[in-house]
Amino acid sequence: MKIIYSKYLPVRGFRAINLFGVVFARKEQPELSRQIINHELIHTRQMLELLVIGFYVWYVAEWIIKWIIYKDRFIAYRNIGFEREAFDNDGDLDYLKCRKRYGFASYV
């Protein structure tokens, strides 16, 4: 996985963002931990399963719906099914070895 340290991406308040399988991390933050890298690897698997574009369409649509429901952008972000799967399993460095295809579906 390619990791690029940047002073612009991701926006302040976030450590990393995965764009098309390339991870951008805040330059002023410490080096990414194995847990954060694993979180982003889970997102890469999700992207591949939905042929990348499908991932982003679903991600944005679900975030908008959750934002309307929760009336808070950050709470909406944390409740997106893709994020819930990644946050729940990023501490298990072997998760992707046993993860079922479309594992995010049970988090929606």
C-alpha cells in the first residue's frame, strides 16, 4: 500500500484518507500505526469489492443519509457501514485473512 504524507490531505481532524488505494496521511502527525494501516487496508478491500466507484457512491450516499439522521457530520461518518467495519476490526491484523466477501454489509 502506498502512503503519501501531505500537509493538505486529509483535512484537519483526520489522520489518514484512502483514495483509490493510496493512503494520504497528515505530515505533521506521527507515522501511521499498524492499526491505522490495517483500517485503510480494510477500506481498500471494500473498494475492490464494489469496483471502486460503487464504494464512493455508496459511501457518500450513506454519509448524507446518516448526516440527516444524526444532524452531525462526524457521528454520521462514524456510522457509515464501511467505517464501522473498519473501526471494529482494525485492531485485528489478521482480519482480512478471514473476512467474508462483502463483510461491510452486516454493518449497514
